[in-house]
Amino acid sequence: MTDASSDYEQLLALHHAMQLRRSLREEGRSAAPIAARRPTGYPAREGDQALMVASLETIGSSADEVVRSFYAQLFLGRPYLRGLFPAGLRADGDRLFNALIGLAEALSDLPRLVERLEQLGRDHRKYGIRPAHYDAVRQALVGALREHAGAGWRPEYEQAWLRAYDFAAAVMQAAGAASTDPPYWQGTIVAHHRPYLDIAVMKVRTDVAYRYRAGQYTTIEVPAVPRAWRPYSMATAPRPDGVLEFHVRAIDLGQVSTALVHDMGVGSTLRLGPPMGSAVIATTGERPLLVVAGGTGLAPCRAIVEQVLTTQPGRPIRLIFGARQTQELYNLPILAQLAERYPALTLVPVATDDPDFPGPRGALPELVSSTGPWHEHEVYLSGPPGLVHALDRVLARLRVPPAQIHHDPVPD
């Protein structure tokens, strides 16, 4: 570890300790934190969901105004909470508020919501979250909604939001309290190369064994951008040596991705949150697989393919891997070796915008649409949000049952 990294870790630990002490002193006695006990059910779920959806229709302000109000109320009298967020609050702030508002829709599928909340509860330990913080968010959420609903706000709306939030917070806190894993893992980059201008493939060794399932992702924090955790999928099935592989593309204005691709290398340190995501493979299934990956969305898809090939080598897999240019099909040699070794794997590389590419060209959704049917397949998707949404629409038209389509939630 470099001296700079050591200083960074010591400062971060001191910051968290001071933040926790201040939180407990200023709020620990006055707040009524929710007990860390997993709720056994949610009897009012359907009625509350209807009220929550109706309440959102009364909001006359723009989403940006509601978000600003939420954070103004959250930090009012609690300035120490600002330290839980990165310097550039906008992206992370929108993500938190949208997740809270998303409760209204997520209540439709309670088992899936609970699974997601439990993952979030384990994940939030990396921030040093305390019960008093949940109470602060509860007050700010309802306060912002009430403020921007104006005369349309009703007491039953507020009670529905409070019950839903309390349910979610109880699930999260119970999962966090029950976890025996560390709140985060310290990682060291042990291999790093750039197969294309803005793409890096890196391997990371963690200080404590990192247990995950093929298809899951983690969040990564780099020293240059503290508290800005960004999601990246593990690119291989779990390995005996415990080394993790990630595929990262530097995006415009993406400080974390730019640091990982251009500024960091072998010996650099970073931190990883707990594994998350539910788009994992069931190795007891028998259906053939259709796996569609765009760009560095290949990472979880390759992990799933590896897992199936090693546990069910005869299970048919069709892997469609697309990128704009031939050079961006960065992992093609490794995939070709897998296809040569395992006859059950059919590899279909696609260059969407390269007229000189010898294989299939054009948009991935059109290719999937023209090469079906896929209704007897388990389908795994990963890539940019626009691509995943387009593939969802194609598969719906092809009457692939939703239960057979797997990907983690993507933004609109």
C-alpha cells in the first residue's frame, strides 16, 4: 500500500469515527430508531401502495425541486449528514431519492423488494449508517412530498408513506445487523491492461475472501473520489484463488471510471462494497440460455457463461456480444477459446457500426428479434440502459415470459 493510500484510509476512518460520535450525541437520545428486527409481513401493502401512487400524482413541482427540498430538510439541523455523500451530490442524491420514491412501484412484488432491501441493508454499512440516520431520512422524505403536494396532500398519504418506509428500514436494518461480513473490503489491483482506448480489464485481490454469485455486481470506491461508490460487475465465476476481474469503460464526466481506466494500475488500492444483484444463474435449470451483452456489459454475462459451462457443460448457451467497432469486442479471444473448448457454447460477436466487420452487423435488438423464437430460453441481458430496455420490448413482442428474462434494474 502506498503512503498516500495509507493516509487516505486513516483519514477516512477518522472521519467515520467522528461522524458516528456526533450522530449518536446529537440524535441517539432523541430519535426513536426502528428496531433491528425483520418484519414478518406487510398487511396494509396493497392499500398503502394505492395511496402512495395517488399521492405522487398531487406533486406539481419538478423532480429536481422535490429532490432539492428533500436534501434541504435532510441536512437542516444535521449538517454532519452531508459528509455521508460525495462532493458532487447530484448523481448520488438523485439515486437515493429515486430509490425512496420507487417504493410505491416496488411494493407490487414484495418478495423481490425484500431481497433488494436486504442487500441494501448489508451494503449501507459501508457508509457508517446508524438508526438515527434512517429516522432523519424518514422525516425529510415525507416533508418534501408534503411540501410539494400542497393542498392535495392528505393525512392518509402521509401514513401510507410512513408505514412503507418503516417496513423498508426495518428490513434493511435487520439484514445489516445479521451480516457477518465486513462492511467493505480493501482491494489491491494485481493486473491492469487497456485492450481499447477507454476500456480497462483489471484484476483485484481483496484482504478478506469475497463471496459472490456469478452475475452479481459490487460497488467500488477509489481514493481520488471518496464516498462516490459506483457499480461494477464481477466478470468471472468465483475463482479458487479469490481474484476478482472487472471490465471498466471510462465515461464522460465519470470520475470513478476515469480513475480506474486511466489513473490507476497494479498496486493501486480501492474499496469494494458487498455483492449485490439478483440476475444470477440457477445451475439446476434445464432451459437453454440466451445471453446478450453490449460493451462492458459483457462482464456479468461472461461470469454466468463460465458458471454454466463448468457446472452444466452440456447446457446450450447462445452468447451474443455486441459493440460499435471491432476493436471494442475486447474479450473476444477469451470467449472464442471457451467456445472452442465447450461445444454447447455458440458465440455470436456483433459490430453494430463497423462496415468492415466480417460477422453480423446492426443493432442487437434487431438481431435478437430476427433469430428467435426465444420463449423456451432463460434470457440474461446486460449493457447500457437503452439497449436493455430495447431488448425487453423485443422479448415481450416475442412472448418470452417475464419470469425467464433476467437483468438487474436499469434506469429509464
